[in-house]
Amino acid sequence: MVDIDVAEKDVPGSRRGAGRRTAICQATCELLAKVGYDRMTMDAIATQAKASKATIYRMWPDKPQLVAEALKCQFSENSDVPNTGSLRGDLMALMTLACEAATSEIGEIIVGVMTAAAHDPRLAETLSQTVFADKAKMHVDLVRRAAERGEVHPDTDPALIHEVIHSLISGRMTWMLGPLDDAYIRHVVDDILIPVMTYRKP
Amino acid sequence: MVDIDVAEKDVPGSRRGAGRRTAICQATCELLAKVGYDRMTMDAIATQAKASKATIYRMWPDKPQLVAEALKCQFSENSDVPNTGSLRGDLMALMTLACEAATSEIGEIIVGVMTAAAHDPRLAETLSQTVFADKAKMHVDLVRRAAERGEVHPDTDPALIHEVIHSLISGRMTWMLGPLDDAYIRHVVDDILIPVMTYRKP
């Protein structure tokens, strides 16, 4: 176990606790944008964040876990979906947030990390668990509210929301099929999400 | 314009016409599997296919177009969907073929080319146009038959089939979310495709 004070004492301008955690995540995102996942080293992150490598490894045992948390920090600002009072309103809000996140300045980072994940099972698994697990509660709440209003069957699987939104947006980005604009958001909500969520098995 | 006989005369064992075209596509797929899209050169393809580079460039102006046709050759063996007599039967057959193609020995090649396409708009566009344009007719026929049986509205957009199947399968592969097995095929058909195709707008 590396003693934190020993690990930090030679690093000028190092920050402590939550502030340091944020600084390391921020440095990771900056480097992901600059050099991409594969070429980003823990040394470079340490230098950029003015932290010691020992501290970083104490907080995150490997690069996938650090990257997953760094992306999560960026995502989490937009993680609350407003309760709009209707299924369509909630799904429109959710798709809008998802498209905003994907087209934000970290959109390119996300595409880069996804690309790396295709060859790195550990990264793919960590990303799924860390970045997307948080969304599960949001989707459960959305379905519960819609069921209370009688808009969906109470047994509707909330995981369908993530499966559909995530696959469609990342497919459209990867294949450059078109912009993630208002027309696209309406298309996904009206032509795919609402049919899927409101379907009653014969 | 390069004269074909001049271009070929120094290449021992070169093949002519359709046979040569097939040989070049085959060589391209072998190299894609071996070294990936980015590291594959036109020189290496020429050597592998026993063809001159001039001949290859005469047939395909650039690497994206050659790769798109090479993948199309591999796909086209499975491009007919049986007419099963029901919407669900047709969609099950279609999803089964799509999952078989994705998990075949060229599945890895496809993932590799998709990864390259994320950074190469020309490749992404050529792949969309060449590899997937062929499927459009198949989807139009499927919807026409289902509309004739009264299972879907005649205005149902056949493009929804490709949008949903392609995004979901490639998302599941990229993120390593699970196998493309029978349970997954039934899930996509029953929980997503049938709801999307049979939805009647209020």
C-alpha cells in the first residue's frame, strides 16, 4: 500500500481528496480528446493532473476503470430526466439529453473510447457497468410513472430504453448516417421507442 | 488509362474477368482478417491476389470501394430471406441471417472495418451504400408481403428494419453485451421489431 502523503509529497501543486479526484478525471478527459484511449498513458495522466501515479493507481486499479469514471463525471451533469407528465414528453427529454451528450465536446471522446472497447473486453465491461448503470434507475422511474398514468403495461422492461437509445445513437454516429437533430429525436421517439414501450403482446 | 494486358503481363498466374475480380475480393478479405483495414495496403492486396495494382485501381478507384465490394461478396451468399408466410417468421429468418453473418468468420473483419469507418467518412459512406443498399429491396418485399396479409400498415417504412437490426447487432458486438444466440434473436424480433413494424399511430 502506497502511503498517500509519501506518494504526493514530491508533486508540486497536487490537490487533495475530491478535488484531486476531479482533477484526475478532468486530465483523463483532456488526454482522451488529445491522444485517444490507446495512446494515453498513466504517466501522462499523472503529469497532466499534477498527481503521482501511485495515487492514481490507489484510486483506480486500471486504465479502464479510470476512463469509465472520467466519462461518468462528464455525463453525470445531465443525468436527471425531467418528469414531464407524459411518456412521450419523458422519452423526448431523455433522447434530447442523450443526443446532447453524444454531440457535446466529449462526443468524440466517447466514440474513441467505444472504438477501443471493441478490442478490449475489460474496457467494454467497465464502461457498461460504470457509465450506464446509473441510467437504469432513471429508466425504472420513467416506466413506473408511465405505468401509473396507464400509458404502458407495468411489466414493461425499462432496460429496453437504454438498449434502443444507446444502439441507435452509437450506430448513427459510427456510420455517420446523419445528424442527431430534432427530426432524428422525434423519429426515434415516435417510430421506435413509443411502439416498443407501449406494445401489448397478443 | 492503363492497358489491361500491359498491366497484367508481368504478373505470373494472374486471372481474368470475373474470376480475377473474385480473387481480388477474396484476397482483400484475407488481408482484412490478417492485418485490419488501416494497415492493409493496395500493394499487399495486389501481391495476395496475384494481380497488378493498376488493374485493381482500374476496377476500384480507392480502398473503401474495394473493401465495400469485398464485404458485399461475402454477404451476398446469404442475401435471400425465405418467404415464411408470416411477419414473425420473416423477421426471425432475417435476424437469424444477420446474426449468422455477424458471427461468421468475417464477423471480426466487419467489426474491424466498422471501427475504421468511425474515423473515415468516405469508408462509412461507401459501406452504407454498397453493403447495405442491397438489403433495401429485401425489406421492401418483406413489408409488402406483410401488408398483403394485413399484418402491417402498407405505409410502414421498410428502412426501419435495417435501422433497428443493424444498430442493435453492432451495438451488442461492439459493447460485448452478450451472444447473438436464439434467445437474443427472439428478444429483438418479439420485443422490438414486431412492436415497431406493427405500431399504428393514434
